Amino acid sequence: MQDLDGRIALITGAGRGIGAATARALAAAGAKVILTDLEAPVALAESLGGWALTQDVTSEADWETVMAFARDTAGGLDILVNNAGLFLMKPLSETSLADWKRIQSVNVEGVFLGAKHAAPLLAERASKWRGGASIINLSSVAGLVGSAGTSAYNASKGAVRLLTKSLAMELAPLQIRANSVHPGVIETHMGDEVVAGFSAASGMGDNETRVALAQRHPLGHMGDVVNIADAIVFLASDRSAFMTGSELVVDGGMTAN
Ligand SMILES: NC(=O)c1ccc[n+]([C@@H]2O[C@H](COP(=O)([O-])OP(=O)(O)OC[C@H]3O[C@@H](n4cnc5c(N)ncnc54)[C@H](O)[C@@H]3O)[C@@H](O)[C@H]2O)c1
């Protein structure tokens, strides 16, 4: 779709779902890709001519290792996709402090650490590209509107939304853009967790819940990983050169009304 020839991209949580689709789409657009996850996605990385690394996004030491790899082996970094994330649906009364901290740790601290450690590397090559370097953070419709039973997840995705805007302000002088992406419910492992969570809360069966969730998207269905990967490729490319600090909502119209 867009020409990302010569660019080097890092995608966290790239072992499956939106992260895997994003790695495929960025590679198809010409980027060299570094895929990281709790277990290195070796087969997918090899099929894309990229690299696979083991990384826990909550570990600062892992970020240092991954950035050293990007610099020394891949040749630098132009695109960071902070995609790794966890979902939680539990009533407030059943949400433990440990639950809350686990969700904030992966969904928020992981993004903070990624931006902090990648920024120096992104800055080194940013002037090579008309649209500079690009950080893309996965927020959610849950970072825009609330819903019952998902307070920890909503708080984390709302934090990603505003963290992204501050990154945009602070990193603009370095020609690094930062934007957030806000998917509706997408058909992935996490999408199944969303269905199971709403199913348990409503007492409806999974199939009925799936239909109800599909209908909450005015376009009439849940999203596909490729819908999100396409948006991320756009934000990674020079076609979005004047976008920073923005929220790209890809939700089939769910939050339009
Ligand atoms: N699927 C949806 O409906 C949906 C909707 C809105 C936003 N999102 C967001 O999109 C992103 C990707 O979601 P998905 O649906 O592909 O989820 P998924 O559960 O299918 O995949 C998430 C990946 O993140 C990895 N991961 C989890 N914790 C990690 C950690 N500490 N360090 C490194 N990797 C870790 C997992 O191993 C997994 O491969 C998430 O940030 C999610 O919150 C998803």
C-alpha cells in the first residue's frame, strides 16, 4: 500500500492478532520488521525476512536489549508499534489491586518504556523521511468511552491516549510523530476474551453476545486485524506526515454516536 522501503519497524506483541497482522502489513509495504513477544515469534519473523526477539514490555532491561539489537543488528529504528496489551473484564468489587497493576503495567508502562527507550534511536534517522519517525500506540474505543466491568482496561487505554499526545508534543522537535489507534472489537484472541467477558456479565451465550457486539458497530460486524494493520501502515508512512498527537478511530462507527 504505502512505500516503507528502507525503514525498520519494531512491533511488540507480534506473535498473534493485531501485532502479527501489523508485522505482515509493514513488511508488505517494504519495511524491515523486528517482531517481539513474550515468546519470540520466530516462524512469522522468518517468513517476513525479519527478526524475532523475546521481550516482556514491562521489563526495562528487555527494552534496553531490544534497542541494542535494533541499533547493532537491524541498523536503527524508524517505526515503533506499541501493540502488546492485556484485556480484563471484572466488576470493580472483584478487581484486585494486583489485577489493576498488571493491566496498567503492560498497557501503560509498556508504552512509556517503549517510547522512552526508542526515542533516541528514532531521532537518529528521522530526518531521512518526509514524515519523520513514527510511534503508533494501540489504545482502543475503551480509551474513548467507558463501559461497566472494564475499569482497569478503560483507565489503561485512556492513559495511552493522553500519553500519546504528550509524546507528540515532546518529540515533535526530534521529528518523531506519535499517534494512537482506537480499534472497535476485533476478531483476535483478545476479541474472544471481550466476547467471553460480556457473555459472562450479561448471562447470554457466546454466540448471542457475538451478534450483540457485532451490532454495536454500525457497519454491522466486528473488525478484522487487517483493518487495524492498514491504519497502522498509514500512520507509519509519509502519507500521515502532518499527523501527530491524533486519535485514529477504526471502530466500524461504534463511537460515532
Ligand atoms: N482485539 C480487540 O478487540 C482490540 C480492541 C481494541 C484495542 N485492542 C488492542 O490492540 C492490541 C493488540 O490486541 P490483540 O487483539 O491482537 O490481542 P491478543 O491478545 O491477540 O495479542 C496480544 C499479544 O500481546 C502479547 N503480550 C501480552 N503481554 C505482553 C507483555 N508483557 N510483553 C510482551 N508481549 C505481551 C501477547 O503474548 C499476545 O501475543 C492490544 O493493545 C489491545 O488492547 C484490541
